[in-house]
Amino acid sequence: MCGIVGYVGKNQAPSILIDGLNKLEYRGYDSAGMAVHDGKNINMLKTKGRLSNLIKLLIEHPLKGTLGIGHTRWATHGAPSDINSHPHMSEDHVIAVVHNGIIENYMEIKEELAEKGFHFVSETDTEIIAHLIDSYYKEGLSFEKSVFKAVSRLEGAYALGIICRDCPDTLIAVRKGSPLVVGNGNGENFIASDIPALLNYTREVYFLEEDEIAVLTPDDIKIYDKNENPVKRDIYHVTWDIEAAEKSGYAHFMLKEIHEQPKIVRETILKRVPENGEGIVLDNIKLGKEELDNIDRIYVVACGTAYYAGLIGKHLIEKVCRIPVVSEVASEFRYKDPILDDRTLLIVVSQSGETADTLEALRIAKRSGARVLAVVNAVGSSIAREADDVFYILAGPEIAVASTKAYSAQVAAMYILTCHIAVAIGKMSKDEFKAVKEELYTIPGKIEYILQKESVEKRLAEKYKGVRNVFYIGRGLDYLVSQEGSLKLKEIAYLHSEAYAAGELKHGPIAMIDENTLVVAIAVQEELIEKTISNIKEVKARGAKAMAIAMKGNTKIADVADDVIYIPRTMGLLAPVLANIPNQLFAYYMALNLGTDIDKPRNLAKSVTVE
Ligand code: M6R
């Protein structure tokens, strides 16, 4: 989704804006631009395509000034083009705006402004914001007041960065539904859609809350609520380093993040299941016996990869705790007219904590009196702030659009939550927990072992680089791992792939199987393996190639599959996190062979802040 950066201070803004935009590239974009105040006027450069196009333009037409806003656009209203790129300016270049999100009532405002004689040059919803602010400014309101008045008219979800020709040291930021952080520097201040854009300059940040407006000058940051009341906000000190958001010698962020998984899963587990402690440490998360006794139903709601991690949670809670759990993709949740009341627990899962559909599901649940537990990575994100309780997964910044390490940490969180609930309601004895705990500690080392053998997936990706049709199959938990494996291949290798419950193949999709099809069978749930072996035989009989992922020692499967990737042995319930690693590596090397833009796959955005 769009990335915003803004700067006001004593240094030249253009290079700071480019650096910030560079750090936000992972969000996905199709054009880039900036507006810089030179002390007298606002000058703007913007272009379709990569940031390198903007840098080229800047070299040809340098901008100078110590106040500026920059933007990477992910098209929603109007195709990617120079003219639709941000910033957008009022007609006489008094106001310049960058925007992330969607203005739902922009047509109505556009018509109203057009009647007053304003002209529009782009197809975007954003352009009306510049004109609307300008219209109030021309009526005699101050820059600040004009922004307040304009914002009170806007419906939708948005984050804005705004500058005015007549205020050469003022940057205004607005947040409603789309993320925005304010960076506090020394004689300089910043805004950005995400922390990595600020880390070269400051570690002191403010997270803006919903409907807040920040007014930044070089030496001051004032935050107001929508009624123009000043707001006091605690500063947040970012503890992680810029290196965490850089590639550290890996060819891609995705590969780096895949390799970070042993460490991250270890940290997620140890924080909650300390080696020298008796049980599980959930800190302030209210999920004790008393709270659980007051819960009749649990929902797990999320999108994409986070949804697939949530599905593992549903399966585990039902299997181990014997509590019914409903799982829904967040974008469908509201249409199901979900049964929600104060005896409902909604577990939302989100890496970014900003996914619009997941956030909306959370709000619907809260309005109905349900409790919300968020399993989130991004500290201070909207979902983390609005949930009743937060289980941080400690994965650190995930930059590659394709989620890998967050999935593993989310699944680890599901193991921990399941054990916690099971122990609390007496479905898991102390001894059973002790056995799971000991096995949990071995998981990071086993991930490490799989990663050391990544040449296997590399070789298989080379072997299968010609396939154009892939089915991922499995039963039980293996089917859930198949879904995530299939998504990863689609996202980064742009290959048609589908995940099917292995038993469902013969009810239709088997018609598509031929000698050009690859079937990836996840077969680590050993009690189900015989049946999955039969399914492999069925697809092989129809000409498909079969690649299996199985636990070490399972030799039977090697007799039927063309290739087998072995993972270390573990308890069936803990196997998904291991079985998924070969899928990640296979997708990565398939994409590498196909030459796609692995970290920033086409059409995708890291943080999907529109519904
Ligand atoms: O930030 P979130 O976890 O809420 O994001 C949810 C999905 O958009 C995300 O998992 C998406 O499917 C990824 N690109 C998957 O790799």
C-alpha cells in the first residue's frame, strides 16, 4: 500500500525523503513522487514506476528545501500514471498532499468543488483533498484550521501528509484508519507510514491514534484530536536496529527472513514458556480459567498467511481443548452476520496490525461486546492498540511482501495459546504439558536443520521450473500447511497453484491433473499418511509428478513420490511449523528461477490498509 514520508528541519529534504521511501518500498507501489518547499514555493516531481525513476528525475531537475513530503503510490483510484502519482496540489500550488488510503465520499466533494470552479487533473480521490483544504484556506482560515475543517468532511480510511506554500516550516500529518508514525528528531521532525523510514534519523516516535492530527515544525510536535483539543502522547523508543530492516548480505529480504526463523521462533517460545518456569507467561493477557469459563465461542479471524496460521490455531484448540472454534477470513466476517456477544472471544491474527479487513472485524466484535485477543507483530499498530489483549509474536520487521517468519511465529503463538487454554481448563495435565514444552524447545533447532539443507529445495525448484500447474494436498493439519504453501508459490512465482484437501481431489480437481502438473503432498501427520500415499498414487497414475514432504524415517512414501523432502521428527501437532519451511524455500527458489521480483511481487502490498 502507499508509503508516506515527510520532513521538516534544517537539512535538505529530498535525500531524506528518498531514503525514507526506499525503506518503504516493501509496501508495494507503482509510482513515486515528492513535493519540496524551497522557502517561497512548493516544487513537485512525480513519476510512474520505480523509485529509481524519481531519483533520475531529481538528478535532472534537482529540488532544494528543508520541508517536504514524499510518496510511493499503490493505485486504487486511477491507473498508475505520472498524473495520478502523488503528491497532488491545489490549482495555484498553495497546498500539496500525499495520501495513503481511500476517500469514500470523494465524488460528492469533487462535484461540490467543481461547481465552485475548481478543476481536477487526475482520476484520484486524493486530489480533492488538496482542493478542499485550499478552498477553506482561500476563505481566510489558517493552514491548520483549513486542514481540520477539510478532514472533518472526509469519509474513509486515510493517512495524510500536507504542506502549504505560505508556511515554509510546517508539516501537517493526519491519521484515520491508515498507519502513520511521527518521528521526533533534534531540530527536525518526521512523519512516515512505518518505522524503518525513520530509523536512520531517530528512534523516538509517536504513534498517532485514530482521527488525530499532528502539526510539526523543526522544533515542535503538537498532536490534536479531531475536536482540536491538544493530546498528550507518550514517546515510544524503538529498540530494534536498522539492520533488522536491511538484507544483511542475503539476496532478498524473503530469504533473510526465512533464515531468521530459528531465532524468532525460539524467542517467541522462550518469552512465553521460560525454561526455568513452571508454566506459560502471558503477562497481562486475560485468559485465565475465570475468563475462559465466561466464553461460549471462539472465532479466529485474519487474512492471507495470518489466516492460515489462525487455521492451525483453530485446529489445535478444537483438538486439544475441545472448544469449538469458528475461523473466517476477515473480509467475509461481517457478511456472515457473526454471532457475537460478551461471551465471545475473537482472536485476530495480523503481522502488520494494520490490515483493514482484520481491523474492521475487530471493531465489529468489540461493538458487540466480545473480547478481542490480537496476535500481532507490529508494536503499536492499530490492531494492537484496539484489541483488549495483545500477544506480540516478536518476529521483528518483516519486509518481504510474502510473509514467512511472521507465519512461523504466529503458529508458535498458536501452540502456546492452545497449551495455555488446555492447562487452564484441565484438558492438559502437567505431565502432558511438560512433554509438549520439551518438544517445543527442540523446534527452533529443527527449523535450523531444515534450513541447512536448503540445497534440496533449490535442486527441486530447478527440476520443476517448467511446471505451470501445481496442486498442494494434505489431510488434517497437513491440508492447512498446503494452503499456506500454495499461497506462497502464487504470490512470488506467479504460478497457478491450488491447495486441496487430499481426499477432495477425486471429487473434481483430479480432472485437471496431467503430465504437466506437479503435486506437492504434505504428509507429516503420520496417522493419515497411508491415505495420502493413496492420493499420491492416484495423481501419479494420471501422469503428474509428485513431491512429498514427510518426517524422517518414512520410507514408504519414497516408493510412490518422485521426490521426498524429509523434515526432522516431531509431535504431529507441532509439525506444521516444520513442514512449512520446505514450502517457503521451494517457492523462493521457483521464483528465483522464474526471475520475478521476489520481495515486491507484482500487484501486492505488504500491508493491505484498504478493504
Ligand atoms: O499484516 P497481516 O498479517 O494482517 O496481513 C495479512 C495478509 O495480507 C498477508 O498475510 C498476505 O497474505 C501476505 N502477503 C502473505 O504472504
